[in-house]
Amino acid sequence: MPAVRAQRLCPEAVFIAPDFKGYKVVSGSAREIFKRQTDLIEPLSLDEAYLDVTVNKTGLPTATLVARMIREEIRQELNLTASAGVAPNKFLAKLGSDWRKLDGLFVIQPEEVDVFLLPLPVGRLPGVGKVTEEKLAKLGVKTVSELRGLEQSALENLFGRFGGRLYELALGIDESPVVPDRPTKSISAEDTFQEDVLLGESEPMIRRLAEKIWSASRKESRIPRTVVLKLKTSVFPMFPR
């Protein structure tokens, strides 16, 4: 829910301003804890990352023990909770980490993949948004188990290359490796206003956001080539430009 709508619904609510500089400091401290176990770390955001601990620095015999140690060190040193998903691949580990938030550990052993995966709604699969979910529902497919019953060729005819990806996900397959220091694909900044702003009055706001993007892009080794401006109204349709 947009914060503006939340404030309209609950005028007496207290909104605390975010502290992104502080979040980055804590995120860096958490990453140092990760590095005690492995250098194969692929950040997803300030508070989430994939770790490959197939071989770990402390010699712990299982990924589950590594996850427990990391969570305990985060608790002791940063006074924060952390959730972890342990699984044979990235896709399943991500599902597992979401399973017992905000402070949990969920382990999916290789022999348990089908028991965990097959009952899930297809909407839990990465990349399956509302439109894809609706298309699958028209085929009578609402769960991963039902998705697994479709031929790969049928899925590719419907969804192109993503159909092949869907077929693999339904089988619990994800061969993508953990990639440390993955190049940044995009940089964004946005703002929300109490009331809709007339387009003719939006230039100062757009310039301010553009300056933030420019400053952030200077820290990257790659040169940006495309600029996208997204505008949302109070009823929240999006207009990319």
C-alpha cells in the first residue's frame, strides 16, 4: 500500500523517516559476517543476498549449520533478526527464506523438494505475475503440481522463452549460479506526494530525482544508456515514458 493511502486511511498514524545511510552501514556489517563463511555472495538488496556455501571457510559440514551460525552472529553483533532459506538452488532458497520471516530458518532437503513445491500456487514462482497467473488459470493450472502436468513445448508456445523457465521451475530446477559483484542493471529513484502534481509543475521534482540518479551512476563503472520516467496518479496506474 502506498504510504499516502495509508495516511489517508489512518490520519493518526506516525510515520518514521527512513535512514538509508544507516541501512547501508548495517548491510555492510551483515555482509562482513557472510564473508566469514564464503566469498560467493550475490546481494539482491540491502537486506537480502544469495550465498553459495557448498564449500565454506569454517569447515561446517552442512549449509544448515552455516545458516544457523550466520543468523546467530547477526543477532549477537547487530541485534537484528534474520531469516534464511537453505535449499539445493537459488530459486528454492529464496522461497524458503520467505517461508518463515521475520526470524526463521527453513530447510528444503533435495528429497523434500516435491513435497514443498508441488502444493504451492503458481503465483509463488519467480516471474509469475498477475497476467501470467491468469493465463495459467484459464488452462486450469493454479498449483505447481498442475503446472508440472503441461508439456514444455506448450508453455513455450504460450510464454516464449519464459515458458521454458516455467517448466524448469515446476520441476524444482534452477541452474543459475551465485554471482558475486554482479554488475548493476538499473538505478532508480522515486518520490511520493500528498496530492497529485500538475505535469507543468513537476520539473523541479524530476530534476531532483535525476540528480540522485546521476550521483549514484557516477559510482558505477558502466555508462547508463537509457532513461525511463514513470508517473503514477493517486489511483495508481503507471505511465512509463
